[in-house]
Amino acid sequence: MKLLLKKSGLILIVLSFAMLVLAGIMLVQGQWMTGIILGGAGLILIVTAAVLYEKIIRTVQQSIRGIAEGRLDNMNTESLWFEDIQKIFTLKARLAETEEILSKELHDFQLHHISKEESLGKSILQLQEKLTKERETEEDRNWINNGVNQFIEILRHDNLKLEELCSLVLKRLINYVEANQGGFFVKYDTDDEQYMDLISCYAYNREKSAEKRIYPGNGILGQAMLDHELIHLTELPQEYINITSGLGEKTASAVLIIPLTVNENFYGAIELASFRRFSEREIAFLSTISENIAASIASIKTSEETRALLEESTKLTEELQAKEEETSETLRMLREAQEDADRQKNRIQAHLDTVNKTIASVEFDSEGNVLEVNPVFSQVTGYGEDELQGRNYSSLIPEDEQSSMRNIMMWDSLRSGQSFNGEFKFVGKDGSLSWLSGTLNPFQTNEGMKIMLFAQFVTDDKQKEEIMTQMVSVFKESVPYVEIKPDGTYKTCNALMMDLVPHSKQEIRGKLIGELLPGIDAACIQNAIANKNSSTVKTLSLSEGKFRVQLYPIRKGSSSVETIICTLFAVHAPGVPAA
């Protein structure tokens, strides 16, 4: 087909040129018709040749474009007539064989069409080795990326506590790298020291799990705290770390310490142990994921510290609010207490002012010397306040009482801490006597015992009392009277009354008043008690004449009647004309 295309094209081109030459000759000789026919035939041949070559050129362009784009499977090699292109398709077949072989297990690969000594065979073997390494590298990369993605999904859980995250990560790591034992340590800082605590463990025996706290430089884990570098131990001493199973214990073959650091900050370490050595891709994976784990630990610890600080802040705020409320309440109570104290002070001051105006007060030392007096006492005695200071109590009382037993016993009692109530007689500056009724009260101070006298001026009352005593004495000596109890029985009487009745005191003791004075019965007595005033009962006729009887109920304060005074006033004596 290739030769036919080549020859047909050449024949057409030669014939077309020959016919055009003949056509030109015929036209020159004047044979117009023959020249036109030959010229037309020549042009037709030229066009036919052009079309044929145009098709050939288009096919070649398509083939070349397909080669450039790598589309070699569906090409029609018979349409190509370039030998170099044909060689390309030969190479394509060989490459297809190589591709098919490489797709199988590489250890079964054998070259059938190409010698290993040829350059192509050597290139293919090198390619085989390169592809094998790339495939292994790609598998390792995919394994690492797949593990990283899995653990990133785990680390994204923001609702896990630190212990839960450590336990979950350690278990997944051991399963993913096919380790046999592991421990998860987290670093903590205090004001005094740094250390790592074992937060989670997997397949640790009792002795190993007891080592919960690691300090910097203490063992391999402690060294990792200082260096922040991954440690892979493959030559372990006997029983360095034992892995326990149901069949017994066996010493691990390799230990891997992975420091957990991010931004050059150390947050902890993971210790893994295995019966085999850890591969490079496992170490690369653990190194890669360690930064993510460290970042998660940092985030959780920061969240926990923030939460703890927030809780502490909230607690402090609540305590401060409580203290503030308590302080406010205390201030309010203190303010109210102060106001009450001020009011009490004002009342006390008002009372003191009133007392100082109405009650005499004197302050003595334990020996009876005057320390301070108020104006009332000074006015009562006639001495000035300055004159009274330093004077002794004995110099202010009558001479007959200064050495009296009453005065001596009173001061002994006061010095022993007992109060004394009674009436006190003082001699004024002008020699006049003044009576005061009150209390002497001892009290202790930093300067020793002091004694305070508070008393009311009762001189006028004493004078009235003396007058009343004299009047009563005169009354008793001039008017017959008898005292009777509220039940009407006899109590006592004076001599004038005894002269009017024919009985002795012994005879009438305990008798009713009606037996002494006929006509004074219980109704008269009750009438006198009910009226609360003296009442004239009736006129009685006695042996000494007629008398008007007057009943006086005597009460103690506003209470019931204590006694009744019955007086007799003469109305008409025998032999004396009635008025």
C-alpha cells in the first residue's frame, strides 16, 4: 500500500506535466481543441495528485499528534510510510510488555524480548528498581498520611478530658504501629519543680505502673524531658521491660520514647515497647503525629487551667460578693449600732444631765477621799467643787457618826465590793444638816477601786416626817383611837381608848371591834374600805358620853388595806350641854 501510494503520486505528477507540455505545443500549432483538452486533462491530474498527497499528509499529522499525546493503541500503522515512526511502534510494543510485567509481582519479572546486557534492558531494570522504591515510598506515605488523618480526627474531639484523650490515643497508637506495651506521660509544672505523671498505660505490670512520676534526668524518660529528642532503644538489658501475656512474661526487643513537643515546648512523652524493632515509617509516623498530640495536650491543659481559673475566679467573685454583702450588712449593723449607741449616749447624757440637776453624786477613792462632785452635792453642802475635792467622807458627816460602828462597817463592806443603800447625813459648810437617800456603789478601774454615791436630797422630807411624827404623837396623846385589821379584829389602841371601854388589852386581844365598840360591825368596815376615804360611821353612846366614830383605811401604796384607824371624837359628855 505504501509503494502504491508513492508510485501513484509520482505517475500522476509526471503525466500532468507531460499533458500540460503537449497542450502548450498544440496551442502553438493552432490546434486549439486538442490543446484545450490536453491542458484540462493535465490540470485534472494535478488536482488528483494534490488530493492524494493531502490525504497522506493529514494521516501523518494525526499519527504524529497521537504519538505526541501518547495515544498509540488505536493507530493504523499501515497508513504510515515513515520508517522512524514504524520504529516507534516497535518500541511501543516492548514498553507495553514492560508495563504488563511491572504490573505483576516484581520478583517474577523476566525480560523475554530484551537482553539484560542491552542498554534498554539495563534502563528497564533501573526503572524497575526506581518504581519499586517509589511504590514502597508511596505506600509508606499513604500509611503515614492515613494514620495522621485518623489521629487528627481523634484529636479534634474537644469534649474529652486529658485522661480520656491520653487513654484513647495510647490505645490507638499501639494498635496502629502494632506495639505490645505503652505508657502516656504528661508534664506538669509547679512553683518548685517539674515532673511527668503517668496518665494512661497499656499492658504495664504492677511494678512498672507504680512508677507514676518521672523527674528530669531520671532514666530514659527523664532524659527525654531534657533533650526533647526521640529515643529508639534496640539493645535492651535482660528484664529491662517485661511484657506480660497469658502465657507469661517476655522481655521487649525495642523501646521507643516519643517526646511531645510543639513550638519548642515540652508537654510529655509516650513510651512504646515491642517484641520487634520499630520500622522507619513507624518512627516517621510517630514523629509526625507527636506534634499534633502535643498541641491537643496543650489545648486541653490550657482549657482546664482556664476552666480552673474561671471556677476559682467565680468562687472568689462569689466569696467577694458574699463578703461584700456581709460587709455591707456589718456596716449597716454597725451604723445602726452606732446610731443606737448615739441615741443611747444621748439618752444617757440626758439622764446624766437630769441626774446632775436632781441627784447628788460624789466619787470617792477606796479611802473615802472625794475625787469629784457634781453641782447638786456642792449646792446641798454649800461647799465649792474645788473645796470638796480631797476632803474625806468622815469630815462631811456629824462628829458622833464618824467613829460609829455603822460608818466603819459601811466602809469595810464597800471595800469588799458590796454596795450600801440607806440615808446619809452630811454637815454643810455653815454647820447645817442635810439628809440624802441613795446608794454607795464600788467599782474597779485601771487606777484602782472607786466608790460612787448617788443620792437624792431628802432634807425637806425628813423635816416633814419629823413634823408628822410630832403631830401623830400629839394626836395619839389627845384623841382616843384603835387600830383594827381589815377583817375587823383588834390590833392595838392608845390609853385614851382603854379609858373608854371596860376591858383590858389582854381581854380584847384578837376580839372583833364590835365587841369593843358596839355598833361597828363588818358592814361598816367594808364600807370604809370600799370608799377608800375616811367615813363617819355613826354616833356611839359610851359610858363616858356620846362619840362620833371615824374610820380611816390605811393602804400601802396602791395595794390593799393594811390597817384601819378608828378614832372617837366626843359629841356630848355627861353633865355637859350639847353644842
